[in-house]
Amino acid sequence: MQYLEGRKYVVQGIFLAVALVFAVRLFHIQVLDGSYKLAADKNTLQRIVQVPYRGLIYDRKGQLLVQNTPVYDLMVVPREVKNLDSTRFCQLLQMPIEELREGLRLAKVYSRVKASPLVQNLSTPELAAIQDNLVDFPGFSIKARMARAYRTQQLAHALGYVGSITPSMLEKEKYAKYVAGDFLGITGLESFYEKELMGRRGVQYRMVNVRGIEKGAFRDGEFDTLSVAGKDLHLSIDTELQKYGEYLMQGKRGSVVALDPKTGEILAFISAPTFDPSKLTGKGSGNRYMALLNDTTKPLFDRPLAATYPPGSVFKLVNEAIALQEGVVTPYTGFPCNWKLVRCTHRHEYPATSTIAIKNSCNPYFYQVMFATVRRGRSKSKFRDVALGLADWRQHVVSFGLAQHLGVDLPGERMGLIPSPNFYDKRYGVNRWSYKTIYSLSIGQGEIGITGLQMANLMAIFANRGWYYPPHFVRSIGNGGPRPEYLQKHYTSIDARHFDAIVPGMQAVVDGRGGTAEFASLLDVGISVAGKTGTVQNAHGDDHATFAAFAPAEDPQIAIAVFIENAGFGGASAAPLAGLMMEKYLRGDIAPWRKRWENWLPGPAHRFITRRRH
């Protein structure tokens, strides 16, 4: 009996010990560890993502260009939608029932248990109509957010726009921090500086009852995190210059890029035709985007960044610099204007010096300059000799920032093309091409392709006598400066003294008697200009007009490049436009006697100059 009595106490002890373990564990779960309570209370908790204020965008003078404005999205969780009165719901939102059905279908495709947007960009009246009735529509909720609002009608291609993230984006690791319904930069600066502009999201947990009424913070906000606002961007853009340039480019196709050559900061960035950036915001922006996309004039195409053209006679400056560096010519080397080699632009004085040749844009002169550069007698084979010379020539050209990305702070930059010996070997065969095959490169034609941005940077290089900072829009991010890469100088392979020898010819183009760009001269207001015109042959229609310059010539503050498609002679259309913009930037106004150009330039290109001038 004593044995049985002892065993009874042992069994009781075991039960008490087990009970004690369970009691301690339950106390820990229910009192000490809130994570289990959080899991149990998911049906009565609301996780609210706090989207931070997106950084603002200002111009170089502190003028606000892009701000935030409150808008509202109607969100839906398909699994929670019960007994939906579709007719009443559509009446409240004034939307077709087909649109509701399609929206619910897409929401289910995304997730049956996660919220996704059904209707975006609700106006205040639309919000008022639906908000008080949401209690009758389980599964639906209102999400407030900040949308972009533009305080300028200019600079659409550079600013870019913000749009809703797409399902295909969500599948990429790059967008792991985003969820359906989020907005992010799609193009332009909004996209390039997305990380800086978006800031950091916060999360709040709120207790709600079964009818969705908030009852307060969960555990006094213990699990909440604060959002951090995005950083503001301060641009180098001169808004008044940008506005003026877009006005002058009305009715035309092409690009204008203006830089501060001393810093690489972009002062104006014009793609024509353009559009109002606000068209890609707010309700109906999708339809407006499609209208722009289908427009035959291609207003969405970023011409300064993505359109490549032969540079025409502007490229003669590069060829002269290379020839001087290689020592095959001097500033006082003359070549006859031999039309048997290539037809010249017009009759002119004998090109006894580089200054005279540049002023008159003599094609035969530059034909012979490049011939002297690439035909050096380094091989008995004329084919091999020109291939060796072209390879060396191309290395010099690439040092000018051509045939590569300049690294501007916009997505979508194209490299352009500077042909190599391998390029011609593939096209014609090894030892099957000679200088006569490629002579058009000497006058900036043929296979060469550069962008408007590269052309403006080319002028910055001549203004700086051989170096440049990468072109960029952003002067400062938040309280800091620009990205470090925009503070690094890049040098060409040409000595500064050779640029000094070329610039007088560029001044003669604009300010000299009979120069090809006399309509860009600003001498009457005390400003000297150095530049070069170009007329780019176009197999598909009228020639393109181009002009590139910097001013003042003795202390450059602006470098500019103008491309106008199908506008004919560079000296007749591109040059006066560039002259007006340089005067606007340097003086702040236009001299009264030059106002007539403003009335002429916005219309179709006029050809009142009969001489064919490059």
C-alpha cells in the first residue's frame, strides 16, 4: 500500500509540473509576447503604409517646378468583396459597369488577399460621393497619396513623369520594395533620381472594428516606423531660357541644348515638338499618353538625347584639331578649293589658312586635311595605310565624348556612331575600301551620328580649350552637391594650343565679314560669338540645319547646339535661333532690332538666302 501511495504522489507531481509548464507558456504568449496577439488580431488590425513626400524639383534660381498634391485611390481586396451592389456602386462613381468588372478581374489576377487600386486619382467631389457609402461595400477602401503637379509647361522631356508600377516591374528584384498601386518615376529626372526622390516608407498599425472604424494605434505604436521624405532636386535649368527656346522652336522638329561650359550644367534642353508635362498626370493621363504616343510628330521622342544626326560642317572643327595635333598641318597651311575632289559650298577667297577655311566652310580644304591625317605612308598598301590612319583618327574623335555615353543624368542616352576600320571591313571587306570611300567623314557626313547633347558638349570642349565636365541637370541633391561623377574633368587628346588656333576661325564664322553665321552675331550688343554652321544632307527630304557656338568668345558662359530638321541652311535658320538664345541668357533680353527674328522663327523654315552656305 505504501508503494501505491508513493506512486500516486509521483503521478500527481508529474501532472502538476506539466500544468505549471503550460501555465507559464500561456502567460508568456498572452501577456509577455505581443507577436502572437498581433497574429491573432490580423482581422482587426490595419497595416497602413505611409508613403513619404516625394522630393520637390526647383530650377537654378529656386523657382519651384514640380510639387506634390493630394489625390485619392479607391483600393479593393477581392476576397473581402461580399454581395456587391454593382449598379449602385457604379452610380456613385459614375463609371461603366464593364470598367468595374475589368478592374475587379485585374485585381484578382494580382492577388485575392492584397489591396490593389481599382480607381486612381479620384477628385474631391468623387471622393465625397463614395467615402460615406464605403461601409456598405466591404473590401473597398480609400488610400490617400501625393501625386505630382507641375508648375511649368516646359521641360517635359527632362522632368519626365511619375506613373503606377506595372505587373512586369513587380516581377523584377529591382522593384522589390514596391507593391501594386505604388507610383514611381517612369522617365526623365523622375526616373533617374527615383531613389533620392522617393524617400523611405513608414508603416503604422491601427486597430479597427468589424465595420472598419479605427479604434487607435496598436500597442501604442510599438511596431510603427516613420517615413522619411525624399530629397529635393535643384536643377541647373534656366526656366526663362527654356521657355524662350521652346517658343522659338514652335512648328519645328529638332533640338536645342545649352550648357555652361565651365561646369557642364545644362541651361536649356529643348525637344521639338514638345508637350505640357501635366498631360501625363491625373485622371485620364493614360488616354492622353496614348494620344501623344500615336501623334505622327512624335512629341514623346527625346530628340536631344536619342536622335542622332550627321553633324555636318560643324565636325570640320574636330578634323582640324586632330590634324594639328598629328602635325600634318599648321594654322597657316593652305589647300586649294579644288572642286574636282568634292563640291564646295560656294565661291570664296583662297583658303590660305585654317581661319579662312573655317570661316568659309571650304569642303575641298577639309577633304585634304583629313587625307593628310589618315594617309601617312605607314604601309605600302593604300588600303592598309588608310585603315591605320582611320584607327588613330577615331581614337582622337572619341576623346571628344563622341561614340559613347556622356553620362548625363537622364535615362535613354544614345551613344551615336563614329565608324572604325572594322566597321568598313564588315561593310566592304578587308582591303576593299580606301580614302575615297570615307572622305565624307571629312565634312561631317557619311556614317557619323551624334546627338544634340553631344554637339553642345563639343562646343563646351572648344570653349574650354580641350576639356569638359559631363553634362548634367542636377546642381544639388537635398543639402549636398551633384553626384561625384559630374565634378570630374575629362580631357581630349588634343593640346590646348591647337584649340587656340581654331577659335579665331570660329569667331570669323559669326562676326567676320561674310561669315556663314552672320545672323548669329551679337557684336552690336558687345558680345563676341564663336561658332560653326552646318547643313546636313538628308536622303529622305530637305536638308537639316545645324549651328553650334559659344559666347562670349573670350570668356565663355554658354555653349549651344541647334538641330532643326528639314530647315535647310544652318546659317539661315539654326544660327539666328542660337543667337537669340545666347543673347537672352547673357543679357536677359533681346535688342529691339532683333525682335523680328522671333516673329519669323516660330513658323515654317524660310529660305530667303539663296546662296548655299554651310
